[in-house]
Amino acid sequence: MMLQVAVEAAKVAGKYLKQSVGKIKTIEQKDGSDRNLVTEIDKRSEEMIVEIIRKHFPSHEILAEERGSQGSSKTKWIIDPLDGTTNFTHGLPVFCVSIGIEHDNEIIGGVIYDPNLDELFTAEKGKGAYLNGRKMKVSQTQTLSKSLLVTGFPYNIAENPNHAVERFVNFLMKAQAVRRMGSAAIDLAYVACGRYDGFWEVALNPWDMAAGMLLVQEAGGTVADFHGGKFSVYQKEILANNGHIQNEMLTACHIQNMTSKAESKY
Ligand code: IPD
Ligand code: CA
Ligand code: CA
């Protein structure tokens, strides 16, 4: 029942986002920089989602990107009403809605809806993960050198938090290729369905990861911190992959294992 409500909310909001491309009236900067944007569309999408959840579960806690935390309950809905806002403001059709459901401090449900490709990713704890109703599995790639990875950068990347730049270079040297989509939730959904073999990022928020981490786990993958420790959506490191490349990714996460810089031939 909770998952059905999450699906309904994600679809309603996702359709609204798609219709709103190119119709943004106000773009605000959240932290005074030219990064970390929010539009009236992010806020309206969040209102739509919260309205649907509240109609069914008025006593549940809400943690949503644009309004923060509301209420207190064993069950918490963790919502990103528009993941990929920078893409959205440029008309780049890579964005989604992400809704995670936490119960007793554990993520038990997750829905990511990409309205551009009409792709609905769903997972319930212990019940597997699905893409448009078909069971998903992580990839079978066995080595980092054959892996297609994805990552993202925090808005304060200019401060290079947690060696984000060096870690990126390290993976670039060791993997087959590295992509950058601009939506952490889509990155995780794509690891879950096997399009990517692995993902890492620093300084994400719970709403970026809650649904996606469950998708990866339920599709047979691994989600951990950069030391291979237990993952929590409230921490600032995420390493997600198909399980086979976990050890190689863990090694590459650490800056002392930095590949020496290739000499330029030009
Ligand atoms: C952002 C995206 C991006 C990631 C950023 C997030 P937003 O979320 O997920 O891929 O690199 O760190 O903040 O702001 O578009 O919801
Ligand atoms: Ca986000
Ligand atoms: Ca967002």
C-alpha cells in the first residue's frame, strides 16, 4: 500500500516536471553561489507529492528537500521532488522524482520515476527491484577495467570536499569509462538495472539516495561507505556497485591508491 502511494505520487509529480520543462519562472540559488539551484517547479512538485502522501498517511513523518523535516513518526517519507535540477533548468531531459520510505530506521521502500523515458523503478525490502514491472538485476561485470561507472560532484566541488577530484581522476584511470549524469537517483537506478556497474559520490543528502540504495540492494548489488562499512542515507559517502567490483572500487576510493598521473604526449 505504501509503495503504491509512492508510485502514484512519483508519477503525478514526474508528469508535472516533464510538462514544465522550458516554463520555469524563477530560479533561485540556495547558497548564494551559481550552483545549487531551486525553481518554483521543484517546490510545486514537492507539494504535489506531500499532498498525496498526507491524504493516505497523515501521521507519517516527511523529510523532503525543499521543506526539510515535518512531524515525527516511525515511518518517514524521504523525498527529492526533482533530482537533477541543474539539468532541468537547461532543458536537459535527465531528471526524476525519488521517494524513499523509512520504517524503524530502515529503508523499506523506494520509487524513482523518470518521466522523460517513462521509466518507473521500484523496490520493497526483501521483495526485489523492478523496472516498469520487470525484475531488475545488477550487471555481471567482474573487473573495474571492464566497468562503466557513474559519479556526480557536490555543489561545493570548488572546495574539493573529501578529495572528490583526486578520487574522480583515480577512477577515470582505472575504469573502462566514467559518466556524469547530474542525477544521483538515476545513477543508482541505473546501477540497479545493470546499465552501470558502479557509482560513488560524496556529500549527498538522504533524499538523493534513499530510494536508489534500496533499488541497488534489492537488485543484488552492494551499497556501502568508502571503507566497505554499513551504509546509512544520513552519511556523506556512498559506494554502490554490482558486488563483483566492490573490492576494486574500495581500493580506488582511497587517495593513497591514486594512480600516478599519466604523462602528457602533447
Ligand atoms: C543533485 C544531483 C546531482 C548530484 C548533486 C545533487 P538536485 O541533486 O543528484 O547528481 O551530483 O550532488 O545535489 O540538487 O538536482 O536535487
Ligand atoms: Ca537531489
Ligand atoms: Ca532536488
